[in-house]
Amino acid sequence: MVKVEKLGVFLSSINAFFAQIDGSEVSIDTPYLNHNRSAIGYDYSGVIEISGPLEGCVYVSAPSVMLREVLKVMEEPDSSIAMMKDLLGEMANTISGNARTEFGAEFIISPPHIVESAPSVSYLPKDRQSYVTPFIWRGHKAVIGICIA
């Protein structure tokens, strides 16, 4: 499992994503361990599978109301489910892509898989735990799940 100190790159990436949208910072809560019997999440999740020297997945999960608020702030008139899923994919890509600066070019990321609800346990390695980090943007709660080793 990746050391907790390495989580900072993922958390700073989500903060940078929202700062770019409206200049605000997210409130990041304390990471905690999840035993991967079930994933923690909201209405939609963007899952990035990781391969190379590190393997596992990274996901961001958010409620529909938060995704619609982000689209509104971005002045995007389309707040359809398809657009919310595209936005979540962009968030997941941004978070994982920025992690390559920390972990190197061998840190290979897949295109995002967008799923309804929390990711299924099939994405989460059963023999490991995930770090789940809740965050809040404009009063909306979401999570980043990190399960790589």
C-alpha cells in the first residue's frame, strides 16, 4: 500500500481542480482506511485503474447535486447525466494524471470508467485496503478513494 504521505499529490490535485473552476479551495477531511468489502461513494464514480510498478485504482465519487453545481459554475448549460459523467471523468483524469508527476512515467493510468454509485468491489483489490478521503466543496460532500500498492 502506498504510504499515507503520498496521498498529498491526489489531495492537492482535487484542490487544484476546484480552484481552477471558481478559485475556491475544498475542505479536505481526514483519510481513513476501508477494507474493500464495499466501496464508499455517492451517485456517480469515476474510476481510474493503475498499472505498472504500482497497481490498483483511484476513484472520485460525488453526488449528482455537486456535479450539477460544478457545471453551473462552469457556465455549462447542459446538466444531463451524460455531462455529469463527462465531468466526473475529467476530475478522475486530472487527479490521476497529476499523480504521474509524483510516481513517474511508469505510473500507467487507464481511461476513466464511470459507474453509477460507488465503484463495485471488482475494482478494489480484495487483499488490500483503500484510503478514503472525504472532501467538501461549496457544502457538497464527495470522496477520493485510493487503493494502489
